[in-house]
Amino acid sequence: MRRSEASPRPRRRLLLTVSGASVVLAITAGAVVWTGRHGQESRASADENVHVTTAVVERADLSDTRTLGGTLGHGRSRVVRSGKEGLVTWLPRIGAEVTRGGQLFRVNDNPVPLLYGSTPLYRTLRDEGTVGRDVKVLVDNLRKLGYDFGEQPEVGSWVRPRPAATPASDGAGAEGETASADAASGESAEDETASGKSGQDAAPSARPTAADSDSAGAGSPAASPSPAPVQVRRGEGVLTSGVIAALKRWQSRTGAAATGELGPGDAIVLSGAVRVGGLLAEPGDATGGDLLSVTSTVRQVTVPLEADATGSVRRGNKVTVTLPDNSTVRGHVTALSSDAQSADNAGGEPQLTVTVGLDDPDAESVRDADAGSVRVGFTSAAKKDVLVVPVGALLALSEGGYALQRPGGRLVPVETGLFAKGRVEVSGPEISEGLRVVTTS
């Protein structure tokens, strides 16, 4: 709150002589400098009545924000390709949402489903005892899809891979395969636990030696050497007989051939559910190129930002988004693109893309809003319940620091904090809420 009142302390250049000490107060536009001792008071001539503008010290929340233009949509898009040769026989419609286990497209009329994860399928998962992060992706997805396959070997245990049976021995392995499937469905879980198995042969607690492999082949001169044992590391899964049996059941349910194998191109691994944003091929096209583009299913905002202007923008920062109808919703920064891309502007300045997630993406105002331009307010700094004054009330002292001037002319030293929106945070022993000070008009 500001007001004008009479004060013997004019806001203009004065030259006063008080008790033999000279005090000079020089005021120019936008800058104020005080030279002298803080404790001294001066008086102008009694007939000199000058009106000055004052304000009171207030307690308030202070935040420094900047507003940038953004786009409301479904985030950055990515291109999906097939990892298997053939012809495209089916594609989803634009706008369709695909979740875990749903088909993204069909190649040679075989469904290519979506799996969630971060490691793509880079090899064919076939041999029992195969260990890796790609196996973990399969294991996690089968479990989320409701398939039971027993327990996984513990981290640190050793597993000996078993190459898949050759066609000549398929008959001999059929009975054992059926038994494994029964165990995966839970019918013999207690028996497996009692015999030290968890959907596969028991893994030794210590690393097996070469002698173990040699003894396994004794009396069978024609037997090939056993593969070396592999230790299970954190973040890895194991292809057990139970997992293979569950994979066959899932393949049969989706309409694919129940081979118990999963290789590159048999499924697409993405971070989560996707929305089809565009079709880049047609049924009948070869699978050599891009097939479709996808985005997140959740509405979010993307903001282009010059790479050298990211400043205090960090993942997790809270923002306020103004929608096309001028309603506002809250959000937070979820990602900053890692690669600076060349901008379209004349200067060719590199830019980053800031992705903003909405705190309530299902809010009616968000659902009803058309995709398009929005305004995003980034809060770079904030203080709650602090004492503030207009920036124009600050006096810069020649010896350094700042002070506030009382209507009577006395200077009160202050410490400054956050500057934002024409106000500044102040503190000091003599600063309290309601204190009246002189400010610029």
C-alpha cells in the first residue's frame, strides 16, 4: 500500500549542513545513493513541505516466474519399425491406444504385440537357462499379463543354459515339457519347492566347476560339452521351463504360433502404453521402413527452450499451464531432451524440448481442450511468508548494501533476498510488517 504525505525529507538533491557535518543525498532516476552516517537525521527548512510516496512492509509469498509458449498434445513422438522381414498386413487407426500385450501391427498376418520395458528384443529367446535383461522384460510382462510360471532364480545364483532340443529328440522332451507346463501353472509348485526347484533345475549356490560339466557327460562319448554356467545379476531374468510354458500359452491366446520362442520383431518393446499418432506405411508394404509413429497416451505439454537458457529449469520443477480457454492447471517438468537440436529461427540457436506432465491430465478442462498453443509459467525461485517492499524503496549505500528510508528521513539497513515482479524480499533487526518507508512514485 502506498500513499503520499508531507515530509521534511525531500526526494531531490540537497546540500545540508548539520552540526558541522556535511551530508549529501543524491537521487537520480532509478538510483539512490546515501553518503554519511546512518544514525544522523537532517531537517529541511520548516517552510519546505515536500510530498513523498510511501509504502508499507508487507508479508507475502514471492516467486520469480517466466512464461513461455508451449504445445498441448501427447508429447514427443517416436517412430516404430518392424524387426522382422515380411509384408505389412494390418495397421491400427490413427488415435488408437495400444496397451501391454495389444497388437501394434501384423506382419505376414502374424500379430506383433507391445511389451513394456527398456531393453529391446535383440536375440531369440529359446534355450532354457538363458539369462539377461531382455529375458527380464519377457518375465515381467508375462507376470503383468496374468501368467504364472513359478519363482525366478535369485540374484547371485548360477544357472546352466540348456540348448533347446533338436528335432530328433523332440519326442523325448515332450513329456518333460508337459510336466514343466503343469509346474508353471502351479499344480506342482510344492513338489518343486521340496526338491529345490523354481521353474527350472536347482541353481548351485557356488559357481560350478569344469569337473561338474565333465561328470555330467561321463559314459556318453557323443555328448556335446555343456554350456558354461551363468550368474544371475541384478536386473536380469532367467528363461525357465515355466516361463517357456507361459510364453506358449500367451502366444496361443494372441493367435501367434505357440513356439515358446521370442525373437527380434516378434514383439515391440516400448516404455509404456502408446497412442498411434500417424501411419507411415500401408498394408502390402515391405517392413523395411518406418511403419507408424506413436506418442504417450497421456496429455502433456512440450516447450521449446534455447539450450543456453535452461537456467534453473530442472526435472520436477512445478509449472502453471494456461490453456486456450484461459483456465489454468498445474504441472511439473518430467523431462528435458538430452540432445540440443537446431532451431528453425534465423539464428539457428540450438534448442531443447522441455516436457511438462499435468498433475491432473484427466481434468475436464484438459480433456475438452483442443491440441494447440498454451502458455507455461516456470517458477525459478519461490519464498513463502517473507517481508517484501517495492524495489523502488531500496536505497543503495555508497559503502555497499541497502537501506530503507523512513518518512522522517532516518535510514534503516536491510538485507535483500529474492527479487520478483517489482518487489524484493527484505530482512533486518528493525524491519517488521507494517513499517512505513519512502519509495519512488
